[in-house]
Amino acid sequence: MATEILRPNGAGSQTQIGAQYPSSGSHYNKVNEEIADDGASYVYTTSASSVSDLYALPNLSVSNVTINSITVY
């Protein structure tokens, strides 16, 4: 069984998280690393309410396949 990893490649339809570190770049660039950067980049909020970001993902590299499971980290 093949495995394909999809990492965010763009902003999605919702960006509610108000802050990021470092401040330059896009939110999705803070969460798409292949090798963890040990907290050198992240998005965060100081809001007491629930907020979220959505991110765009690339298309699968193959078509006409059956997806048996999805794991989100």
C-alpha cells in the first residue's frame, strides 16, 4: 500500500489565527516543514475564543485510487 504525504502549499479559505513567528511570510509556511524546525516557526493566538486557519493542499500525485485512511498531524 502506497503512502503519500501532503503538506500545506497555500492559504485556505479561512485565516483567523492572528499571529505568526517569524512575522514574515505566510501562515502555511510555518506549518509545512518536512523536517520539524523545533519551534523556530509557528502560528499562535492570544484570543480567548476558538480560532483556526485552513490551508490549501496539493492534489494527489496519482488519480483513480481508493483512499483507505487519512491521518492528520
